[in-house]
Amino acid sequence: MGDLTPGGSPIDLDLFVIANLAFLTGLYLWAARRARRLSGAWSIGSTIAFLAAITALAVAYLGPFGAWAHDAFWAHMGQHLLVLMIAGPLIVLSSPVRLTFLNLGPVGRRRLVSILRSRPMEFLTRPVVGWLLFATVLLGSHTQIVMNWALDGHDAMEFVIRPIYLFAALTFYYPLIGTDLIARRPAPSTRLVSLGLMMIPETVLGIVIHFAPVPLYWPYEQAAAIHGFDALADQKFAGAMMWAIAMVLDGIWMMVAAIEWWREQERMTRRLERQERRERLNA
């Protein structure tokens, strides 16, 4: 395949990204500490999930993927995988809505609950809506018109594509994994099916990119000529990444959903057993 690594620094020190990640990390840690003080407990696992999500975002936007994403398609695809399928679900597992609830006063909590029960939130948290949004963003952003436009301008990628990708990931995973506050959580079987069906657009995109006979995006074709690597080999590698790695990550989050389903059944069984014991004592 040859060397698909562009020249230049393997680190992208984007001060805007650094400032935002640092702010969000400080805010979350402060809120988690305050929640422990006010309510007596906050899961260390949730904090670890958030820090892992921030690390994934930093690797995507500040590490080699960030430095090479405008020159090598495989690095661009690596960013997508890190944001959509690692950082997004990890943020959901960090339970930011529950953390916000614990840090609010009575009035703020009532307002948050009313937002969670509102019709727009009920609509956004439907699995079919999250699936359609995720699939549309994934496939639509890789059309030639959108991709060439985004690659031709740094601001388009940073202020349009990146926020949309993270929003799509959070919308999709929020009702499907974790135990964050939600007005109406889908049935466990629905969650598993929704996570499994996401393999369809990911596989389609990976196959189309991998088997395309010519380079699809002119900015990557130009960058390959400048840096001296094969644009078509770069594109095939990017398609293979989406095709193979996305399926592995999908499998992991399906396992998480299955474990949560099993734990829910265990809790329900224990409740029924306690209820049965109380009924026997009162008989």
C-alpha cells in the first residue's frame, strides 16, 4: 500500500479545541465533586467515562488525526470513528444530564424535568429519529459536494461538520445506552436492534469508499500528489476502516446494552422476590 502518512507535525495544537476541552473537563470535575458533596455519591465510573471521551476528542482533533485529516482520508475517517463511535457514547455513559440535575436547586430541577418531558425531547429521543439523524449525517457528509466543501475550508470543518457529528452521536446513543435521565427509555430489545441497524449505513459507506475505482474527493487527490502517496490506496484504507472498525465498535456498544438489559432484569427479579416475601409475611 505504501506510506500514507503526510509530512509535517503529527500534532495539531488548535487553541480553540484545547480551550473548549479544558473548560468542559474542569466544569465536569467541579460538578461531579459538588454532586458528591450534595448527594453523598457520584459514580467514579461516570467520571472515568467522561475523561475517556475527552481523551478521544483530544486524540481526534489534536493528535495525528487532527494534523493529517485535511491531507489523508484515513486520518479523516479515524476522526469520525473516534467522535461518532467512541467519544459520543462515552459522554452518554458519563450521565451529564443526571449530573446537571444533581447540581440544580428545586426550581432548576423542575425546569430540567419539564424539558426532558417536552415534545421536542420526546421526539429527539425516539430511536428511529436518532438512527435517521446519525445515518443522514454519516452518509450526507461524505457526498462529494459536502466533503469537498468541508475540506476546502477549515472553518467549515471546525464549526459545522464537527459539531453536527457530535450532536448526531449524542442524539443516537442517549436513549440506547447508559442510565442517564430520560423521560421515556425505549425497550431493551429496541435499543439492541437500533444499535445493530447502525451497521447498515456504516457498511454501505465503507464499501462504497473502499471499492470506488477513482478518488472521490479532489482535496485528498491533490494532497496525495503533494505528499507523494497513492490517493486511491488512501481512500481504500479509509473505507476499510469504516467498514471493519465500525462493526467492531457497534458490537461493543451492543454488548453494553445487553449487559444493561440483564442488570435491569436482575433488579426486577429482586424487586419481585422482595414483594413476594412481604406478601407471605402479611398473609
